[in-house]
Amino acid sequence: MANTPALKRGGDPAPEPRAQAAGATVQPLGWDDVDAAEEARNPAPKALTREQAQALRAQDPPVSPWRVVGVQAGVGVVAALSIALVTGKQEWAWSLLYGAATVVVPGALMARGMTSRLSSVSPGASAVSFMLWEAVKIVVSVAMLVLAPKLVQPLSWPALLVGLVLCMKVYLLALLWRPAAKKQSTT
């Protein structure tokens, strides 16, 4: 097996490299060779012009965080009203609404922080701002859940969790509700 030549796709033996045929040792690739090969496979991205960037944004417009927060609030209110009308139990409706608020209020705080001028100064500032506001969002959410039994009397934990989960799932639906792409005017 060791002496059989390697076969190409067509069934013919593959030619042996000269270094191996002559009995010489094969030198491993150096880091410079690997970097050059990687650059050849994955060329560096080119900077876009202002017009190209605007055209790209028009093709795939971003989802506003305020739109997501607004839809979350709407889903929470509709679900709370629906449960009140169907069951007639106001404590379930208030619990569900508080569960929705546990998602909406921290989400609004984060949206406010992420859309401020300070968070868009530089990429580094944006990353730090995101981490900071995400931490604020988590702390406020946990604090609201801890305070729920004191603020909502009588509290229905299942209804609260339904409101919480419904509003959290709006993030998934936001990907489907992306704004339509704007048509470029040719003037």
C-alpha cells in the first residue's frame, strides 16, 4: 500500500512532487506562507463609499428598538385585556400586565441608552455602552420580579410568566416585521 501511487479523479496516478521524488525532505510552511495563503483566500473587505453604504442600508433597513418595545407593550396590554375578558379574573390580568412590564420597562431603558449620542461615538464606546445597558436591563428585570409579590396583590405567578414570555418572544417576531426596503430614486 505504501508504494502505490495516489490516484487522481480520472483513475491515473497523480504526479509525485519533485521534492518527494528526489528523496528530499519537505519543508513545512512558515507563518508568512500561511498568512499569505489566508489573505489570498479571504481578501480584506473594502471600505464602502457613502452612496454604497446608503444603498446597502436601504436594501436591509434596521429594526428600531423603540418599535420592538412598542410592540411588546401592545402585546402585553392586548394579552391582559384578553385574559380579563375571557376569565373575568382581574388579578390574572394585572399579573400578566406586570409580567409584560418586566420586559418592557428594562427594554425601554436599554433602547434609550443605546440610542443616545454617547453610545455612538466610537465602536469601543458602543460595545461598552451595550454591556452597561444590558447589565442595567438585567438588574431592573430581576428587581421587578423580586418586587412583584409586594406590588401586585394577589399575584398569579403563572399569569405573570405568560406575560413575560409573550413579550420576550416579540424579539423573534421583530425579525419578521422588518421595514420594507426603500426604493432608490434614479435622478
